[in-house]
Amino acid sequence: VLMCGLLVGVLMDVTMGLVGVNTIASLLTAYVRPLMLRLAVGKDNATDGGIPAPMQVGAGKFWAYASVFTAVQCTLFFTLEAMTLQYLLPIVLKIVVNTIATVMLVWGVASVFAPRNYNNSF
């Protein structure tokens, strides 16, 4: 997970012309992912290296996981991008709007690609 976070961060930094902002945010988010996964979906439903799907963990737990995970990523990214709290209101606005939009996109993608015949045995 950490290597994927590093790769995604570096690729985004190179693409966007940023100097390590995505790399730092992606690595920190990847590092705390297991903790966020256990807190959001419960220790029994958290699988090592697995990606939770709405059909697997339930819609409420998936929304909680996706929202917390995305909010942490957006908070780290936009705070590091601004590098000052002088623009606190625009930073908070960016975090809220981007978190909502991203969670809705993640829900849509997860709903399309989730296995339809998953046996929820939890």
C-alpha cells in the first residue's frame, strides 16, 4: 500500500508540476489507511490489502470509510498546497467540496465495479 501511495503521489506531482505535495499526502494517507479501515468498517471486516466494497461491508460503513479516507487526503493535500493558514476559509471550502465530489465519484465507481453476487457472510 505504501509503494502504491508513493507511486501515485510521484506521478501526480510530475503531472501537476508540484514539488512533493501529492507524494507527502498520498504516503501519509496510505500509512494511516489500515487504522482508518479498522475504525470505519470494524476489525472483523477489515482485510489486509483488500479494498472494501459497498456490497461487502455495507453502504453505511463504506460511506464512512470513503468519507474519512478522502477527507484526510484532501485535508493533507490542500493544507500542504497552501502552506499557510492565512487562507483558511478557501482551504476549508476546497476540502469540503472536493471531499463530497470525490466520495460521490468513488461510490459510483465502486457500485459499477463491485461484484454483484458477493455473499455477505460477515
